[in-house]
Amino acid sequence: MTAQPLSFDPYNLIITGVGGQGNVLASRLLGRMLVVQDYYVTIGETFGASQRGGSVMSHLRISTRRAWSPQIPHGRAHMVIAIEPSEAFRVLAVYGNPEVQLIWNTRPIHPVSVITGQAVYPSLEEIAQGLNELSARNWRLEATAQAQIMGNPILGNIMMVGALSAVSDLPLGPEIFEKAIAEMMPPAKVPINLEAFAWGRTAIT
Amino acid sequence: MSIVSTGAKGQTALLMGNDAIARGALEAGVRVVAGYPGTPSSEIIQTLANVATDHGLYVEWSANEKVGLEVAAAGSFSQLRSMAVMKQVGVNVASDFLLHLAEYGTRAGFVLVTCEDPGGLSSTNEGDSRHYAKMMEFPLVEPGNFQEAKDMAAWSFELSEKIRNVVMFRSVTRMSHASGNVVLGELSPHLTGPGSSKARFQFDGDMMDQMEGPVVTFPGTVDVMHRRQLEKLEMAREIFETSPFNTYTGPDRPELLIITSSAAYLYSQEAIALLGLEKRVGLLKLGTTWPLPPRLLAKHLKASEKIFIIEEGMPFLEDNVKALWTELGPEAGTKPFFGRKLGPLPPTNELNPDRVALGLAEILGLPAPLPDPAYRERANELAKSHAPFRAMTFCPGCPHRASYWLMNSALKQDNRDGFVCGDIGCYTMGVIGCGFNTLKTSHAMGSGTGVASGFGKLNRFGFDQPVMAVSGDSTFFHAVMPALVNAVHNQADMILVVMDNSGTAMTGFQPHPGTLTDAGGGALPALNIARICEAMGVKVVIADPFEMAATEKTLLDLLDEPGGVRVLILRQACALSPSKKGKRQFDMTVDELACLAEDCGCNRLCTRIFGCPGLIWDPKAKKTRIDEVICVGCGVCAAICPTGAISRKEVA
């Protein structure tokens, strides 16, 4: 099999959120779905003590040609997935550009600076307006709310992956997803993840 | 079972650098693996521990890195390929043994893997262990991509056997914790080492017979052994002259030659592509960075007028390449060298494609490849107003938050300017706001107790502040025990608080000598911290940090006790521990009528000071709420609220 050409090569994707939201799992899942289709995938991420409750970010470089650096050069992201909305701004300030696209989850996780009252968390309207300004196109998802209905807020990350599969030209169809998730999860957890993926795919359109 | 152990030869897998290293070791037929957890190294041992039974390995989380290196060395001495794994600071701990090990040499292939953390992403320093290879005279190799992480890990065992000495294999965070495509090789059949089916330690030969004599370093043999060691280094240097892991891409006579290694190779490739310099700039990637191969370097150095050395860490390569260049004599002439020491690269912090591209553009007088300035300015403005600062913090339900709350409160009530000395673990965050800035010293593993032991002897100089130290349970075994022995024997006036959360939490919950399992989950006896302390003759009190009122009183009583060492063990499992994860003990609720918030005498103690991420402060409604997505139901905030507005209900 030969990898199909991409709209951008390398295609630069960033997944951001807060430690504990399933960033790493989402990036590895996407990587797995693409490597089996003969793409070169490089994933850069940081995890460890400094990420506890802190901002986290995974960089994915997807290419038909070769391995790229695990860090995307500044201003060169093509797509940003923000599992936590305010984190989108932190990422766009460094990696954004006028053409960037964005998928964002509406559910905030308040940083300690907001809990203590030293800082204020922006309203949903302010967030939406700011993200409109900073992206060529963006899609919002009430992923955490739906994930809570489905029984576990962590499913939000899989919903975001489902949404990505619907709006990007990356080959991330349901069959590829099902195969990858079955390899990564115990069988009992597969159906709920399929459901989350399908919800993300339809919710975005 | 992961692809690391099941993947077939020729298959392409997406592997994290650490898993690629583990796979390389399996392809080389490693048999004994030991080390101590530390980000970004921990996954290597964990991955191998998970497949140890299937592949007939012995994998151990050792008490500390020095012991880990010694345990692995015994494997090599007994004709088993062996590996020790640690992070950069661990090499310091292991370094005393390492000096002796390298002087005598090894038998079956022996690799020391060090995973380092330029930029201190998960460390308190930017330690660069490559200097040990030069200082202690053994070879150093560094993979430049994920494929090489696997291939060079496997090859390092062969190299070690060729020269009969330890080989240092150095990775960095952006290699160890990044992932990429790796084409797998063949797993080794279950060998017990070169030419032998049974582990056996030979010691009957002559003292200088490296394969059959006693393995000793000894005053009378220093000169002759040191010479033998240098011959091994010379052999490595010759092998490196033609190593396929040293590669060159670019024109025959480049305008500028980049010499690079490790993850900086990936950044250099990216920077060349960003600036479109493929025809002007040459890229010499060194996989073997000590000893440097002089003929290979001379050839490339002579072919270019400018040299740019790009590396992760201190200017190690930069200094050594320049030294080698001067050794070539007058015929080499002079030429400008660029790097971290002479600029334009920053002397500190990790590199990335942008830092390298900026440096490259500066040297060649090109415009910097900067993103759209108008966009960037606006995005920065919005990030400032819309992305409130997110400091690192203890997890919701973390026992350390409660423990520091209690220590802080007890020291304030005691009112004698007492303070706490700390060290390395999640509990290092006691330095910052989430730990109420309780820690006033913090250095290496176990240093809290050692430093407190010193403070505890200053009373003859008029020192009258109460001194406390904190230690994690894994750190207790790693480095606190000798410091505690010192404090007890010298009768230091101090309180040691062992914050026992039942595992090596910070690095992913590895077992340690105080837990009941081995690295692969098998049963082992646990050593009891309280009984160890008691055997040293110390008074020990055990308490639960979640029982806040009782434990605070215990702390105050201990502070009131006269002189000598007192130990308090605060026992409560980590919120992420396998025994707790996903299980909620209490459902937490806030009674909105009872919560007086800013009008309360406490002035929002729960959100303003305690600051657990599971709480929400609603500034419009002026009420505290529980974030049901984040809260894990530890119940501690209910104990803090003075009006009883926060209540806990046991989950059925």
C-alpha cells in the first residue's frame, strides 16, 4: 500500500488540553491509524511531573516522504484540536497562522489561578469570538457534556478524533478507527469508544 | 502484549523512542535489566518488565541507580547481555561505581542508557551526562531518530562486546517521549549470552585476564588497567571512523557545515528545509559522539569554511570538535565555529526547529523565517486575555496537598519560624503555591533529610528554628536512609515526615522496596519503613493526612517534643494509584446557602488558599462549587470549610 497524497506534506496537527484529558491516547490512536496506511508519523509530546494539571500538547507530523521533527516550527500548524478551550489560545499564539483550522471542546477546566480568583476565565462567547478571529475555520463540540451522558468524561478525546475524521482530508474513516481502537483497548471498552467516535463525526457536521 | 515484543521482522511500527530502545535491547538478546525510574527514562524498564517472563529476562526496579548499575553489571560479568537505565541525575548517583566499572571493563555486552532532559521539562536541572564518557573514558552513542534508537540500542551491545567495556547510550526527552516509524528487526532467540547457555561467573584466571579472572580494581594494577581501558577507547575510535550511524548529506563543498547529534539532527533537517538550504549547507550527523573519529571529522571540517555545531545539552560536541581541529595543526588553518558557546544558539534550554533555523539564518545573513507578525501579535494578545495562567499543581485528591496544608498550618501555629526541607518527587511541588510554599530547600534525591540533619546541629550557634524534612516512600529507600542514619547517630534535632503514597508516583507508579510487587507485577516481600526507622532507634508515629484534625495535633505534639530525630509517616495512597484510580470515596456537595464565600470569616479558604482543581469559584454567583468532572471525592475540602458548607457522602 502507498500512502495517499495529503493537502499539506507534512500535515501538522496539534492536540492540546489539560493533563488527564487523554491527549496522549488521542495522539497515539491517530498515529496508529495513519502508520498502517504507510504514512510517516512523528509525534512529539511531553509528559511527566511538569504536566500534572498543567497544559499539555501533542504535535503530530504526518508525511508521505519522511520523519519530521517532533516539534512543529512556530506558526505552522494546519489543524489544532483543543480538548480544553482556553488552551487553544496558548497553542495558536505560538503555532497558529491565518489559515489554521480548529476543532474545540466547549468544557473549561479551570486553572488554579482562576479557582483562587487571581485570574478570570473567559466566557464561552468571548472564547468563540477569539477563536473565530484566529482561525480560518473552526468547529465547536460539546464533547465533555456528551461524554458525561455516555458515562465517562474521558471519552471527549475520542469524540474530538471522530470530529477530525469528518472535517479533515486525513484518511481516518470508521473502519481504520475500529481496527486501531480494538488493538489499544480491552474488548469491553471498544463499543463505547465506537459510539464516541461516531458521535464526534456526526456532531460536527 | 505490546508490539515491542510481538512485532515481526520487517513490520513498521509507530514506537515511542523508549519503546524503540527496549525493542533494540530485545533484538540484541538482553537478559538482565535494572535501574531506577526517572522521567524521561521510565518506560524502557517498564516495557521490558512487562515481557520479562515471555522472553526469559530478569528486570528489576532497583533501590537506586548505583545499585541498578551494579545489579546489571553482575549480569555482564556472568556472560549475560545486560543493561542499566536511568535519567541524567541517576548517572550522578551511579557514577562512583561507573568509574570502577569502566576501568576494569565488562564481559557480555553492557549498555548504560541515560535519558536526559534538556530544558528541564520534567527535571530540576539540565544535567548533561555525556561528560562522564569523556571523564571516565568509555564510548558514547546518541541516536538521531527513532529507527536509530532501536538499531543503535541493539548495536551498542555488539560494540560493548568488541571492546569489552560499558557503552553509554544517551537519549533526550524529545527522542524518548516522541514517537516515529520504526522498521522492526528480528528478536533474538533466547540466548544466555555469547557461547554459553548458563550464567556463570568465572574468577579463577589471572588478575589481568578480563574474561576469566577476578573482576577487581586494585591499587597495584591501576596503571596497567588504565592503559588497557585506553586501548579499548582507541578500538572504539577506529570503529567509529566507518560507523553507518555517522552520516553526511549535502553538497561536497558546503558553504556551511552543520555537525549535530541526537534530536538536534531532526531540528537541523527541519531548519534546512524551512530555509531551503539543501544545496548550500552540509549536515554531518554523528551517532558516535565520544571518542570522536578524527579522520572522518577532518575530512568534513576541511571541506567547509564555516562550522555550526548543533547539540542538545552543554557545548560538549562543540568543545571536542574544536579541540580536535586544533590537534590537526597549522594545516587546518582557522575558520569560524558557531554553536552554543560562541552563539548564535542559546547556551541554555532545549533546542527546537525555530531556534536552529534562527541561528542558521543569522550565520548566513538570511531573513529569519518568522510567522505572520500581525497574526502573531493578535494571537499573543488573545492568549494573554483568554488563556489564564495554568500552573502545575497536585492532582485532585492528592494526599500531598493535605499533608502540606497540615505541615504549613502546624508550623504557623508553632510560631518559631520553622521550615521544611524537601527533595525529589511529586512532593517537590511543595515549593510552589499548590503546596502552600512549604518547602524552603530542595535539591537531590534524599537531600531534604541530609540538609535537615545539618540544620538540626546548628543549635550551638544560636539556631532555634524547628527543622522538618519530607521524603517520599521510594525516595526513603533510594537516598534518605543514609541521611537518616547520619541524623540519628549525630542526634540532629529534626522531624522527618515520610509522605508514603504507596509507590513511585511521579514517574508512573513503579514499585519500590516498600511495596509488594516486582517490576512485572510478581510478588515480593515489602520492607517496612516504620520498622526500619524504629530499628535505628527513632520514635515513629503513623497518621493519615486525610484525617486532618487528628494529624494536625500529632504534628503539633511532635514539634513540642525536645531534641533528636522524630519520624512521622503520613500514609495515604496516591490519587492515581491503581488501588484508587477511577474509584470515588465520597460524593462532594456545596450547600449554597451555608457557603458565605467572601463574606465568610475564612474568605474562601477552600478556593483562594486550598486551591484544589476539583473546586470552582463562581465569581458572579459568589459561591464555591464542585467540578464534578475533576473532583475525585477525597473529602479533604469538607474538613477545611469552617461553616460546614462542603459535605461529603460516602459512595455506596
